[in-house]
Amino acid sequence: MMTFSRIALVAVLIAGGALFPAAAQAPGLAMLDRLEPGAWELRPRDGGERQRICIGNGRDLIQLRHPDSNCSHYVVEDGTSEVTVQYTCRGSNYGRTSIRRENASLVQIESQGIARGLPFQFTAEARRVGNCH
């Protein structure tokens, strides 16, 4: 878990380009491509309100706090059952998301970063619950 001061330091490093190489790494993320598209329910670990989202593929789970933003991605880890992606969006918005696959319709998500100028951090279980309507 990152403290606010560490999040601020990461923001400064990202803004200065220190965390991203000049030639961005091409994402593989095959694990996310094996997740089933459809309606998924997000169940926050802190007891927060459950949320339903419609995803076309597992990559949609990377930017849950920046869903409509066009962001650049840097793949930190690309394993068969877990991926970690760091991303930056226009302005000072960014995030780092880790997704661990339990099966094609159940994953664990940890994400943190800055959205609308404020830090965020959450952990959630995401489970496929059906088709999108």
C-alpha cells in the first residue's frame, strides 16, 4: 500500500518521465484477453457499494477510475495469472493496477493513483454475473 507521500513522489516521477522509457513497452496482457466479456460485479474489499460494469474484455478492468480516458500504458508484470499495469492520462491523472486471475470469470483487483487531483486506492473482487443489457 502506498502512502500519500509515495503517491505524490510517483506523480512527480511520472510527470518528469522518469518512470517511462522513451520507447513504451508493447503490452501483451494475454491473461486479460482470456477473461469473459459481459456484465461484471465489483465488490470492494472495504465494504463499499457493489457496482456493475459491462466489459468487452479484461483490459477494461485496468482503468476503473479513469474509464473514458485515453491513457498510455506501461506493463510492469505480464504473467499467466497476474498482470500489473501502470498508466498515465492527460493532466495529472494516473494509476497502477494489479489484476490476479482466479478463473475466467473471477479476478482480484488492486489499484491506486490520482483521479481528478485526488489520491485513490482500492481492492475489489470482480465477478462475471451475466451478459450486458
